[in-house]
Amino acid sequence: MFAVSDAGLSAPDKDARIAELEAALATAHADITARDILIDTLRVQLARLKRMQFGKASEKLSHEIAQLELTLEELEAEAATVSLRRVDPATLDRPAPVRALPAHLPREEQRIEPEHGNCTCPDCGGTLRPLGQDSDEMLDAVPVRWRVVRIIRPKYSCRACEKVVQAAAPVKAIARGKATFGTLAHVVVAKFDHHLPLYRQTEMMAAQGIDIDRSTLAGWAGQASALLDPIVSRIREVGLTAAKIHTDDTPVPMLDPGRGKAATGRIWAYVVDDRGAGATTPPLVWYQFTQDRTGSHPQQQLASFTGFLQADGYAGYDKLYTTSRVTEVACWAHFRRKIFDIHATKPTSLTTDLLARIANLYRIEDDIRGAPPDVRRRGRLKRTAPLIEALRTALDDALRRLSPKSEMAKAIAYGRKRWTALTRFLDDGRLEIDNNIAERAIRSIAIGRKNWLFAGSKAGGEHAAAIYTVIETCKLNGVEPQAYIADVIAKIAGNWPASRWDELMPWNWRPDFQMIAEAA
């Protein structure tokens, strides 16, 4: 890092120079250490804030997270730059292990010949012969490539009978419109998966010389939603046949023109995902938009459902549990969060002990995740059940000592009131310890609503719920949403038979890599 030249220096001067360089080196190392410590600290703070964000989220908290992420990105980029500068140049020629780039991406070759040509040796003038070659691949990014597809249908006439022969016009994504099915897919995925509101998309298109009104893009998104309706309906039908559903909801601002301000709607998520219990059945999720948060909405959605419902303690689900059809499974993450909120403000030996006990339950869950239900059940009964019984005793002891009006007593009472539902997972390996599956399903909405701001109407909220249903179910099944939507809406518009809907479902659909490249 530092070079020392002793030419013309006396021994004392050399010693002083060496001491100066050693001090500079120590300062540099201290700066690097301080930056590394700061990066670690910011990562911890960011993780803590993200845990809080999906509990009691606020715009202020989201802004703080965004600022921390930007700061962390800058520090990590600086650390990477400094690390590169510290690498011994002699090692730079050594090949580093790199994951192969996807085979379906188009390749563009750039051949670099020797500066003096490939025929004559620059040293002796002899004839060069091929010896082999070195090759290296790099991932390159280019702006979204827009193109115009021109459909030409030649006409032919019969010389004998004058009959005119011409191919039928292909089905269009928008009647008398100028958008392909791939364009519709791009617009809705950019808005609902990449969180780019339509007005930003119009700005990005304008930068490439394409003048499209925001209202036109809104119409395209609505058409895509309408075409996807059979897929959305089928996802819900399949979901309702499951033995277990996870559910949660999140607020969504909605314009209320009559009052001149925004009201608060809700988007509900209903998730089927049994991969944690080793199931091979496809995971799925469907969403519902409502203008309020009354219990009638989950009751209507799950009117034909029979099985286990994993949810938080919202009272709107209670009528479902009073039937003989639906069995409540409570969420340990919600219970833990109530204790953690108190611990974060004023940690005590009680909160520390309870959080440690719950953490032990989760460690066991990590060990048995993905195992078959019977294996999970045996593991829980052997390892988890004794811990939960000891935890129940500790909670009851604490309740006897605490004031009933204290926040800690209220948090413990929340768990003890739902103890049967909280411990139901012990005796059934299909069940999960918490409802994090549903919480993950609403995170994309929590992120997206900051960008598309609000639902403009009830119909707009329902369109959003439908598109989220398709996009998130695709992602659960490892399917690229844009390629899927482009292909499926084209087939639906082309009168795909209703008897073959299942072939188009995300878990049955198979990608064409060429089509993925074109959709992207």
C-alpha cells in the first residue's frame, strides 16, 4: 500500500519516515475497522426496523429503512472498492470462480485479435497458426427495447372463381389498440411487482420517444386483469380445497371522491403453502380487496372452506371458528412480537427469559422444516411439548405477580387466552408454528403501496388484487411473472377452452426461454 525510498536519507530520517508511514497505515486500518463495524451495526439496525415495519408500520419507519439501506449500500460499495485496491496485482490474473450465466440469454460475441494482426509474428515475422482461445462472459444490460410488430395479411384472388383468400386477423390484446400481449404483461408486472406507478412508466417511455398517456396504460392494466380473471378464479377454487389456509390483511389507501380525501381499504391474502411439511402440492395465494375491515369479508371468502385457518387474533375470524368447519391455529410470531415490543422499550429478566424460551421453539422448527408431517409431529411431541409446558408455567407465575393493568400482563394474557390455538401445531405436523407465510404474502403490497400511492376506486383495488394473485402465485412456483402473463392472456384471448384451464395454471405452465427473452 505504501512505498518507502531510502535514497539520500540518513538513518534518523529513515526511522522518522518509517514511523510516519506506520502511523498512516494504522490510521487507514482503523478507518477500515470503523467502517466495517458501522456496516455491521447498520445491518443489525436495518434487520430490526424491517421486523418492526410489518408489525406496526409507519411512513416514518419506512423512510428510515430506506435511508439506512442507501447508507449501507454506499458503505458496502466503498468497502468493496477499498478491498479491490488492497488486492495484490499479481493475483488479479487468477481466474475467480463465477457462476455460469443463464443459457437462454442471447449472446453477442466480440472477437479481439492481436494488435499486429493474426498472420505475422510481431517479433520474428514468422507465420502465426491457431493455438486456441480464451473466452470470458459478462452480463450486459441494455434499456428496455421497444419495437413495432407489423402484421401483414396478403390477399389472394382465385383466377377461376374470383374468391378472395386471406388469413384471419390475429386476436388483439386491446380491440383497435396498439399494444401486444407482451406489452400488457410488461405494464402490470412493472407496476405491481417492480413497484413502478404508471406515471413513472410513461416518463420512462417518453425518454425513448414513445408518447403514451397514463390513462392508456391504466386501460391496458385493466384489460390484463380482465383476461386473467379465469386464472384468478381457478387459483381461489383450488385454494379452498386445501386442508390449511394462512390469512392476513394490510391497509391500502383508497380515494374517496365524495369526501375529497383518501379512505382506508384492505387487501386480504389467503395462502396455501405446505412445503414446510414436505408437501409436493403447489403453493398459491389469492388476494381480495375490500373497502373496510369487517369480519364479513373473510367469512364470505371462506364460506366453503373446511380445515385449519392460521391467522392473527383479529376478532373478525371468530365466527368462522364457531362453526364445525374451521379450526383456529394461532401465531407464535404475533405473541412473541407483543413481548418483544415491551422488551425493546424496557428489557427485564422476564422479557429476556420469555423471548429465549420462544426462540428455543423456533430452533426446533428449523430442524424439522421440510420433513413429512408424521416426523414433524413426533419431533414436536418429544422436544417442543416439554418446553411449551414449562413456558406455560412461567407465564402463569408471571401473571400472578404482575398488575393486570400492566402492558406485560396484557401481552401474556393475549397468549394465554389463545393457548389452545397456539399449541395446536404440536399434534399435527401439517401446521406451522406461526403465520409468517401470510405475512410474507402481503409484504409486496406493503412495499408497492408506497409507490402507487392508493387505489383509485373499488374496481381499481379489485384489479390490483387480481394481478397480485397471479404474480405472487407465479413467484411461489418459481415462474417468471411477465413471461407467464404474456403467454397466458394471449391464449385466453384466443378462446382457450375452459376445460383446459388447469394447463394454464402457474404450477403447470412451462416456460419457453425464447419467449422469456422476448417478454423481458
